Amino acid sequence: MRYELFISWRYLKARRKQIFISVISLISVTGVALGVAALVVTLSVMNGFRRDLREKIIGMSSHVVVLDQRNMGLEEPKIAQKKIEKIESVVAVAPFVYGQAILRNGDRTSGAVVKGIFPEETKKVASLLTNLKEGKLDYLEFPLKKKGSSQGRILPGNPIGDEKGIVMGAELAKNLNLSLGMSVLLISPMDVATQLGMIPRMEKFRLVGIFDSGMYEYDASLAYIFFPAAQKLFNLGERATGIEVKIDDIFSADKVAALIQQELGYPYWARSWMVTHRNLFAALKLEKVTMFIILVLIVLVAAFNIISTLMMMTMEKTKDIGILKAMGAARSGVLKIFLFEGLIIGVLGTLIGTVVGYVACRLLDKYQFIKLPQDVYYISSLPVHMQGTDFIYIISVVLLTSLIATIYPAYKASRLDPCEAIRYE
């Protein structure tokens, strides 16, 4: 062991008459540890929020969406599907129809975005639709028995009929006072010709499923119907609004979108989830950086404690410094003694804080003892997701701050005159 490190450690382990220095050192270590623990827990919780939000958004849509640049609908969706399926990294594809409509139940009316899907194909690209709160997505095509046939789906307790099924968000069903099995009228903005002139197209649908994504925007305004029924409702003929694509790595969505765009060409337009929700996730990232900077201020307060500890240590050990210099110790040796002291405080605080933060995150993740009101947040407890890069950033910043805090006191100690220091009382 280098003598500078040995002396640094001995100075921190103060004797009884120097117990005040030892207490100040302990406070410095505690301050650094608290700052590190706060950074670890806060950034991990923010990562958890970001991950859960991303999963919910992607779970309701897909990784890549292919649309028509002219807003006229895709004229040959099946051909486009086959081309997309051949692209590397593509796991599943599903066409969809998208439009706005008015839903009415008695005297209750609500606007909604209606999406036409094939249940089996869409479940492969939108994971949150695989488990509904009530009902089944498979009932979209045949919610009731078909007339004159024993084939098809059936909702218990409902009569035979030709109505198609509809699945909607929990908040939308609540606003319309609907429960499973009830009928709802869909009014499309697309006109249909009658003897009385042009009137809006209207169709009755049977509520066969209710989903609860935890995202109010989706739960209060989104409904799903069977793909051909949506084509008819919005007068699209054989066209589709777009195609949803699921890939094996969500973070390569931009790359795959570019490949799809290159393969299909005009008028197709491939857009990844990163582009669609860029502003939202950019805001979350900025919030995380801001919180990191704010919490680093806690570490800076601890750094001032390190400075005050070393300054008091310099005053306490002035005579010792003079003796060391008189015995031939160089200025660099004295400088290293106090640099090592500051680094020991920083390293101990960082290690303790990292362990405390890690354990706290594990406990939060496992036991979820901090509950959140679900009517305010989309989750019931704090989400936690630890990332190795965050630990590296935190440890690097804290150790660098601790090192910078030691420079001035160490420099002052190394500049002491040995003769004056030995006479110091």
C-alpha cells in the first residue's frame, strides 16, 4: 500500500480526541450515499414509467404502420402484405380500416375512432387486445348465431340475429351506459343514397368485448369492429386504410420502416412508432435529464461537505504535514494524501448509495408497496426499470464531483511551509 493511501485512511479513522473530524467524515459519506440512492431510485422509476407507457402504446397499435400518402386508402392491401412479410425482421402483419363515427345508445351519444380489424391477425401485432377486460375479440365477426345455422359465435342469453360485434374501451362503454351484449348504433359520416336523399350510413352493432388499456385517450375514444363491416361503414370498397407491422426488435423500427418504404414505393408510406410518438418520448427523455440535473445538486451539497471536511482535516493535521515535509515528503505526496481522503469518502458514499438504491428498487419492484391512484395514473403502483447505463453515469458523475471537491483543500495542504507547520499550535 502506498504511504499516501495509508496515511489518508488513518486520518479518516480519527482518534477519540479527533472524534469531530470522524463525525464530519461520516456526514460527508452519508450525504454522497443519499444523493446516489436518490438518483438510482428516481431514474429507475422514470425508466419504468417510460417503458410501461411505450408497451401500452405499442400494445394498442404496432411497431410500424403503412399508410397511403394520398389518404385514399390502400387499393391492394393483400399484395402489399405479402411483400412486407418477405422483409427480414417482420414477424406479423395485419390490415386495418380507420375512421371516425358517432356511437349512440338511447339518449347517450359519443364520438369515437372506429378501427376495422381481422381479430386473429390483429392479435399478433397488438398484444393488449389478446386479453380483454370482458368478452372476446373473436366475437367481432359473429357475436350471435347466424339465421338458419348452428355455426358461429354466440353471446349467452342473446337471441339469434345478424348484427356484427364491436369491442370498445371501458370509459367509452361507461359513457354510453353499455354492458356486454347490448346493441349500439354507429353513425358514419359517409353518406348513403336513399329515396329521401343522402343520409348518413347507420349500422347496429352488438357489444362483445371491453378493453381497459389504462390509457384514458384510448379507453374513452377507441372501438374495434370486423374489417369488412368497417369497409362497408366507411365506403372503402376493397381498400384498407393501412397495414400494421410487428417486428422482432422494436428499436429497429426506423430501419425496418425504411426497408418497407423502399420495397413498396409510392404511394405507400411506412412510419415507425418512434416517429409517430417522437414528441412524447422526447419530452419524457428531457424530463429524465432535468431530474438527473436536479438530483445531482444533492451530490454537490455532499461535495461541499467533503471540502469542509478536508479543510478542517488540513487545520487539524498542520503539524503532521510539517513533520512529513521535514522528513522529505514532496508536495505531490501531501497532495495525494488529501486527494485520496476525498476519493475514499466519495467511493464509500457511492458504493453504499448504489447498494441502497439497488435494494430499494428491487423491493419496490417486487412488493409494490407504494400505491398510486388509478383514476389519476394509468398504473396502480410505481414501475421500476433499472438500466446499467444509468448506474455508470451516476457513479462517474459522483466520483468526478468528489475528486473535484478535493483539489482545493489538497492543494492548500501541499503548499504549507514545513517550518511554519511544525510551530503551528
